[in-house]
Amino acid sequence: SSHFGPSFLREAGAASRVEKACLSRAGGRVAAMPQSGPRPRGGRPSLTSAAAFALATAASAPRAAHAFYLPGVAPIEYLEGGKVELKVNKLTSVKTQLPYGYYVLPYCQPESVQDSIENLGEILVGDMIENSPYEISMLQNISCKVLCRKDLKPEEKDKFRSMIEDEYTVNWLVDNLPGATRYTRRGSDASFTYMNGFPVGIERNMRYYVHNHVKLLLQYHSSPYDYEGYRIVGFEVEPHSMVQAVRSDPSEPSGLSGMCHEGAATPLYDLDQHTDIVFTYDVVWMESAQRWASRWDNYLKMTGGQIHWFSILNSLMIMLFLSGMVAMILLRTLYRDITKYNELATAEEAAEETGWKLVHGDVFRKPRHSKLLAVSVGSGMQIMGMSVVTLIFALFGFLSPAHRGALLQSMMLLFTFMGILAGYTTARLYKLCGGDDWKMATLLLAFLYPGIMFTVFFVLNLFIWGEKSSGAVPFTTMFALLVLWFGISVPLVFLGSYFGFRKEAISVPTRTNQIPRQIPVQPWFMKPIFTCLVGGILPFGAVFTELFFIMSSLWQHQFYYLFGFLALVLCILIVTCAEISIALTYFQLTSEDYNWWWRSFFSSASSALYVFLYSILYFSSRLNIEKPISMILYFGYMFLISLVFFLLTGSIGTIASFSFVKVIYGSIKID
């Protein structure tokens, strides 16, 4: 966690449900049920919220690296009275999935709105970080300071209503720490959870209440022996809806001073009953024992770690079952068969031979559409390389939450640079299959799957642009993506392909007959569709629990930092895909069916079908999306995720099956 840890996502939970359950008209205001006072001191996150991986745990321990900070995420010390800047980010909604700029609503604006410099990842996720008129000074508490008073036009009221109906939340930043609202869970334990940001307002019985007063709870930590000044370690926002009493005060920057009464006698700010709105805020500083290096821990105090462990155990059981099956094949059947075939067989024994050895003259026969197979496997290895390196960086803490957009940006760049691995893999496989049109194969690799992804992304971006959302990627950024693709990825693909084709073709242990052997009629359970559909269940079963948390992170804007679990699940997925493809390939060969190339790819790649079907289930059971544009965005992006999963798992299955077939046919004597 902290500068060594979390991404921008939150563990799956019921933030929206908790919000609805915990919001109450307490003390005459619509607000969350807050807990005042400093937070309890939190140590390092437990395995439930950090990493199961020992490497991640070691890398993320701040005590072992308290003097080491990654570039760009060093702590800032503020002197007493020093200016603390509050920045505003986009407005987000789980219901629409369409972010908007903060100043789309008639909030108080500074004299000049200035955008923060954003990286590629921030732009792609629609971040719009801007300055604000809030004046905060270190250790100086403020009570009911008037920010501004604004007259509301009818169209501005309609905008507020629309945003409240769609459950939009406001996202603020102080010292690069996101403002969060604390919600208390009902029950005797008085536990709490955090929601990123705070609601624009609340709708009750067709009445709309705007949160026009906020209490900013800022926590600081000081250590005079280590550094001078104070470090900000916590930022909570407590939103309220109220009608403030204001009077003219020339000494205030806004020209107004206010009185904010919290109690049953204070009326709520009903949007329909007023023609103007007053925005006020409190600032409360509280000392905290929380260290700066672990200040993100509070955002990660989520339940669900036990679910992750059950998921890991479930996946391990699947993997052990498959490992036992493959071991049984290798140690019993293959050992017996190889021993038998290596003996000096009599003519009678040779006549009785059945099983996988009979197809030795056809097992390495060139498959149909070998060029497309080589391209698919190459693209899968490109995704595999990107995933592994990204997780390694994440485990060592380089993808800090302070670097917004770092995860997405690093994935984009790594995918680009892994083009050399894709080119090399495709060239080696295509040359093995006897292909000689290497230029066309390389062009297909460079443009087929990246082209599909870019086209879908571009079309979805047009829909977002039509909604005037800040999530629309500017055409300048689109051009930057094209430069990455054509300027870096394509040349690297050709470079990798050049190295791959220069090497000698992979030698295979058997010669291919000129005349293909006739394949006997296969039973129904050995038909390609059935075996592929069955094969995809186990890889999906190994990852579906973690998939739930990742989807909750993406679509419910929740924090997620479980890269240790994710790395473990990726390892299990790789082994599971390899073993299920090996097992199904062996059963296919024993039935004297030597068309195993594409079958080995689809045996594990079919798990992507289950991922997409699961996304439909998740959409209907967990999300409350109603707008057609939002539905198109959801299923469009889930199609891209499923396509990535399809290529990743399929390439693992094909390479594992080829290695298996090469080993077993190299272990027997062929007359």
C-alpha cells in the first residue's frame, strides 16, 4: 500500500449499498453517518488488503524502506500556516460510467481555472484535475467559511437534479490523497468503510438536496526528529445539506460570512425551494499516529480477504487436480506405451498397435490457417509479457497511487515494447508450420488484433464524445496512441519477426507423411465444440473470484490493490491453461485425431467466452446501468477484455500442447 502499493481501484464491496443504507437525515441534515475524531492507528495492511505474495509484502513494508521514496512520490512537509492546495477531479457515476468535469456543475470557481499536467493513463480514464477556490492553511481550523454565493438558473437546477438522480460523486485531492467519505456499517461493531469522493446530493421522495456544506477532516503526522514540518496522512470529507445564515462581511474574500447550524432545527437545502445557493466549508485538523508511508492503508481496510483466500484455495485445488491428471498420463500411460513401443515388436504386436503412436506421421502436419494461428499465439505472448512485467512492477511498488494513471500508462507502453516478443513467437511458429510468406504474417500480427482493439476503442470514444463527457479521449491523445502503435510497436514486431525467421526452424522428432491419415469417426464427447467448451470451464473457475473484484474496481470505482493475489492467480491460470490443453490434446491423439493445433488453442481460449457470459451476469445483478450509451460502453469494453483473455489463454494452451507433443513423440522409436 501507500507509495508502495494500491492502484486506483477499490476492493469489491457494497459501497453504493452502504451509501444508501447509511445515509440518514441525522441532526436535521442529509449526510453520511460520520465518526469524528482521529482514525485508529493502522499498521501495515494485513494479507486481506495488501498481498499474499511474500515478495509484495516485503516490497511494501515501509519500515524496511522508510528513507526510500520512489521518484515523484516523496512526501511534502508543510509548515504551520503554509498553504495546502485542494484540487478537484472529475465527477463520476456508477450508473452512467460517464465522467464529467467538476465545473460542469455551477460550483464556485477560482479566478482562473488551471488544469494539472496529465499523463497518458490519466487522460485515458478521463481524469480532469483542476485548481479550486478553497483556502486551506496547515493547522488552521476554519468554521463555516463562505466560499461563494451563486444564483441558480433553471438549466443549472436541472443539471443538479440530473447529476443527483444518476448518483454522481465529487472527487477532490489534497496532497495527492483522494477525499473519501466514511460510512458506518449498521450493527454493534461500528465498523466503517470508505467511499471514494462524496455524493453531489441526495434525492428523497422526489426532493433534491444538494450538499452545499462540507467538513474537511485533515489528518497530519509530525516527527521532529526525522523532518521539519507536518505531513498530511488523511483526508476525509463530511458532506452536509443545509441552509446557512449569511451576512455581508467586507473582511472576507467572498464578501460574506456565514453561520452553519447543525441540528434538527436547521432546514435542508432543497433545490426546488431556492433560487440561489451558498457554498460553505469547515476545516478540521487532527493529529494522527499514521505514518506518511502507510497513509493509503485506511483506503484499503476492506473485508473480503477471506474470500480471496478461498478463491486461491479453489484455484489451487483445480490446478492440483489437473496436475495429477497430467502426471498420471505421463507416468502411467505414456511410460507404459513408450516402453512397449521401444521393444522389438513382433509383426502381430505391430498390427495390434492403437493409440497416439499411430498418428506419428501426421501429428506435426501443417494446420489450416497456420498464419492466423501463429499471429494469434504471437499476440497472446505479447499480452502475457505485458501482464507479467506489469505485475512485477506492481509488486515492487512502482505503480504508486500517487502516480495517477501509472497502471494504465505502463500497460500501454509495455504492450508496445512487447511487440518484439510477439514478432519472434509468430515467426518461429509460422516457420515451424512451413510458412514462407513471413511479410504478410508479420503485417497481420502488427495490425489484426491491435486494429480490432483500436477500432472498438475509437467507436466507443465517439459515443463518449457525443455525450460531452470528460472521459472522451482527445484526438491529440488518439494521435499519440497511433504514434506508439505505428512508430514503436510495428517496427518492434518486424524486428522480432526478423530475428525469428533468421533462426533455424524448430526440429520435430517425426517426419510428416505425404498422404494424410484418415481420422476414424469420433464419439460425441470428443467433438471439437464439446471438448473446447469443457476445457474453458477450469481456467475460468480458477480466476472468476478475482475477476469479480477486478470488475468491481473497474465499474464501481472501488479501490483495488491486491497485486499479490493477482500474481498468484496469474501463475495458477498459466498452469491450468497449460494442463487442460495438454490433457485434452492427449485424449484427442489417443482417438487417432491429429488435428490438435487449433483444438489446443481453443481448449483454454474458450474460457474467454465464460468471462463475457459472466460480464452479462454481473451487469444484470450488480450494476444499475440504464442508459443505452452506458450499456454500449460496458459491453464494448468487456468485449475487449474478453478478447485479451482469449489470446492470452489460447497462446498458453498451444505452446504447452506443442511442447508436450514434441516430448512424447521424441521419446519413442519410429520405424
